[in-house]
Amino acid sequence: MKPEIEKVKVLIIGSGPAGYTAAIYASRAGLSPVLYTGAQPGGQLTITNDVENYPGYPNSITGPEMMEDFRKQAERFGTQVRYGLATSVDFTTKPHTVIIDEQVTIHADTVLISTGASAKWLGIESETRLNGKGVSACAVCDGFFFRGQEVAIVGAGDTACEEASYLSNICSKVYMLVRKDEMRASQIMQKRVMNNPKIEILWNTETDEILGEDEVNGLRIFNNKTGEKSEIAISGFFVAIGHQPNTGIFKDYIHMDEAGYIKTIPGSTKTNIEGVFACGDAQDNIYRQAVTAAGTGCMAALDAERYLAEFEND
């Protein structure tokens, strides 16, 4: 049985590419890190079928397999990987306090936050059933699989416009579903998609159902002004209505932007709290890629190592 109170040097909260990379670096530095996986061990990659854009996997790899490789590598160097969810924190004293599953208290000299961000979804059954089978929340990650095919994307902000433009370079046609009769994207991004002959904007349009048994083969949509329903043939369906960083338990202590992404000191992973570092999608609302998350995981471990060295010398 785990003790009710435990003292550690490095506590890593979250187990995506950022968390596991931080664990690899911290464990190789002899810091004996403890990593708690969170509610979704492996993070968003565990719902990604094929990963083809991560260096070192020339024949591609599934997201779950990649995260299993990351986990094994971290454990090989001595990381303790544990299943559990951080439910509350107290960063007002040192060492920092993190409560796991409302039961176990961890006192940590350093805390590395790698809790990631979760894509916002429409909330329809077919979206969940076909996730990873033609439904995606990342055009940059998965657009390549639909090269030369017709796809649809939902959203009206800058991200949706950027991803629609990206898809138009790969796919034969992109339907862009906009719920209102206007977009909230910047004017320059709106012009970009409106002037793109491969993008067809469907105004006042919402998703009724994603069609297909084992993979996406169509979409049933409806006009929310007239109520008229219609179907279009597509093989890929992209949701670009935003992401929600998984940072709620830190809001009373850590500085964040309006959307809840953790602010870090430029050029580092340091937060406003000494000894607390943030990496991966929890602090990245721009790139949100596995390889960039891994890079910041490395940075967080190195920042923590340097902090501990200074802390011990004080």
C-alpha cells in the first residue's frame, strides 16, 4: 500500500509525450521522478490511430503503441509510473502539496504539469463511435490520411480557418460548416478561406449525423434557419471548435491566459510559482503537436534539475 503522505523530488502530473519525456530526462538525471498518468494514460495520442509525423517511426505507429514505448523508456531509467488523478494542489508552501484521488498526499520539491488539453467535441454519438476512424480534432495530425479525398471541418474561428486551408492543400475538397451566417475568425483568415476555390463554406449549417459503420463515408447536415436536411459524401470529418486545457485544479495558484492555458516565462517552462513547471499542451495553445510537447517535456525536466541543484546549494 502507498503511504498516505509521501515525499518526492520530482512529481510529474500527466502522461502524454510531454510527461513521459520529462520523466525520461528526470530519471536519467537520477531524480527518481514519480509520474501520475491522469484520467487518460498516454493523453490525446491514445485516441489517434496512426502517427506518421513523429521522427523515428518511418512506418508509422499507432498512438497507443507510441505512448507504451514512451512509458517503457521512462520506467527503464527508474520512473515510477502510477495510475491516478491529481484532484487538488496547494502551492503556497514548500514542498508543494498534491493530492492524488483525494486520498494520497504527495509533498514534492518540484512539480511538472503536463496535463494536456482536451479537444471540444460536438457531443453526438456517431462522433464518438467513429473517432479515429475518419473523425479527428487535428487536421495537421491526420489530414495526410485523406489526401485527394473530400472532407468536412466544423468551426468558425482562426484555428478552423487555418486547418481548412491546410486541408485544402491535401484534399480535393473541403466543406466548412459554420453555425452562424458569419465567422468569428480574423478578417485575413476569413478572406483566405473564402477565396480558396477548394473550400466551400456552408453557412447556418450544423451536423445532424456522421455517416458510416466502420469508417466515415458521409455526413448529414441541416440548415438551422430553414430546417432543411441534406447529405454530403466525405471520408474525413474534422472538429475545430477549440480545445480546453486540463488545468482547472491549478487556477488558484498558477497564472493562466483567458482560455486556461498556463503562462510560462518565455524561453523556459517556469511558472509564476518557484519549483512548478509546465509543459506540453497545458501551456501550448498554438502548436499542440506530439513532437513539440515532447520538446517542452525535456525543457521542464532540465529546468527542474537546475532548480533542484540551486535549491540544494542554498
